Amino acid sequence: MAKKNKKTKTKTADSEPILPTGKIQIGTRDIFDICLPFERAVVDMEKKINELKKISQSGVDLSEEIKSAEKKLKDAIGEVFDNLTPWQRVQVARHPLRPYTLDYINYLTTDFVELHGDRYYSDDRAIIAGFAKWGGKEPICVIGHQKGRDTKENLMRSFGSAHPEGYRKAMRIMRLAERHHVPVLCFIDTPGAYPGIGAEERGQAEAIAYNLREMGDLRIPIVCIVIGEGGSGGALGIGVGDRVYVLENAYYSVISPEGCAAILWKEPTRAPDAATALKLTGPDLLELGVIDGVIEEPLGGAHRDFERTAENIRLTVDKALAELKEIPRKDLPEERYQKYRRMGVFTSK
């Protein structure tokens, strides 16, 4: 069974809107209803501006008041989001309105055809996999974790936590991509692999380990992007690539801050301390050599300006694919292997 998306008209990232643009909604709820504790003041200011704009539509001239309020809003957004702590970035990465894999697929690609099933057990809806056109003409294989927007969809997609059949499906599609010399783009957004008994019985650890080995040997370019949560082995199962990037407000870690705090200090409430110690944000990961770059998000996060975030991803992927196309296909596995062998190697004078 295949699912096809309609051709999406893309927009440039030139404009700089103050209010959310290209925002995600959950039913009738949007960013004004769902916000993080530290962005409440900003959301309240946005509500006030919207109210002023509604009043002005009735013929009352409030242009000066609106202009002044928008300037204050822009300053407030900068004050809140310019200096986020690692824990706050984790919270942003988990924001219910943050763009998910399908949002990026529908915006960045055309003619997406989703493929289903691992040919062994079933189809895991926590993993999206298929083929599309990149830039309107170049074929690309797209794979990613997919969370739900409401309770029903989250249950169907296991909250983005993939089962073994999800990782086996991903590898089946990657092998198909290799056969046709098509590059792979992976979107990573998972709290971790599904931890249920059934998943363990069907070989969760083996499925992830198999993907780690096989992705290392694929003779096609692989670009991986952590767009939200990069949770441990669940992320690594589709995360071995020639280029690995992390969005500015995403995280990539061997364990969640809450889990780390519970193990180390027996206090889950110390998650903020754990988030700092884990070095799980983009700048720290880049300094440690774990990733190849940090993709900038608009001020306020991807959930406030989805389109500009997507355009930043487009530019990054375009550059990465152009670089990787210069490398002979037969040399890609060795270069990928050496990339990962260099991690964790430090020298001192």
C-alpha cells in the first residue's frame, strides 16, 4: 500500500515575521493554547497583539499601539530564547507543536510515496519510509520517526518509539535506495526505541545493531538530522550517516535527563542538572565531534516559524548532498567508518 503526497509549493526564508508563521495546530488548538512555562509571557503578549488587530478591523486606528506592542514582543522573544539552558532546549525539543517528520517531508519534497512493512512481521507506524523528489527532480529516500498530534495518533505511532519491525522496514527501504543509487535522508525524533516485552521478544537490540552495521556499509550518501528528540539507541537505529546534524533546539543523548537524574542522584527532579552534564545540545555535540553541524532555528524555535526552519534544513541538505556526490560510491563506507572511529579519540600535549 502506498501513500502519495501532493506537490508542495515552497516559500523562501527571506521574510522575518514576528508572529508565528506556518504554525502547527492540534485540532483547534495552536501556540496560544499550548506553550512552555518559560514562554508564557511571550504568548500572552502575542494574544494581546491579536486582540488589538481584531479591534482595528472594526475601523479603530490602533496601528501605533500594535507597532509598539510588536517591538516589545520581538525584544521579549529575544530575551527568552537567546539564552536557553540545556534543559529548556530539551523542553522545546518535546514541544507538542514542534514540526515532525511528515511536516518536513510534505514541505521539502514532492511526490512522496510511503512504503510499508518489514516483510517479516508488520508495519510499524512509528517509522515513516519512502521515496520522493528533492528539489522537484532529484530522487531521494526519506526515513524518519513520526510522533502523533493527539492521543489516538500517538498510540498508533507509539509516541515515536519504534519497534524492531520499524528498524527492519527502514533498512529494507535503504537497501532499495542503494540498489537504485538514491541518497538517504533520515529525520530523527524519538524518546527512544519502544521498551515493551513484545519488542524485546522480536529482537529490538538485534534490529538496532543490525542497522548500525548495515548503514555503515551502504554505498549511497546518508544525511541524518535530529529534528527533536534524539533518544539513545532508538535514534542510532536510523542515525548512522555521512553527515549528522542537529537542529538548534533538538537534543541527542544516550539517556533522557530524567532517566539520568534518577540513576545518578535518585532524584528525577534534578533533570536540569543532568541535561547540563550530558552535553546533549548542538553546540556541545559539535565541540565533542559527535555531529557535523547545528542547523539554526528561527528565534522562538521551529514551532514558531516552521517554514524558515524547513528552509534552513533544505540549505543544509543541499550542501551536504553536493559534497557527498563528489565522493566515489565505493569510498563512502570507508569514509563513514573512519568518521565514527575518530569519535572519542582525544590527544593531549
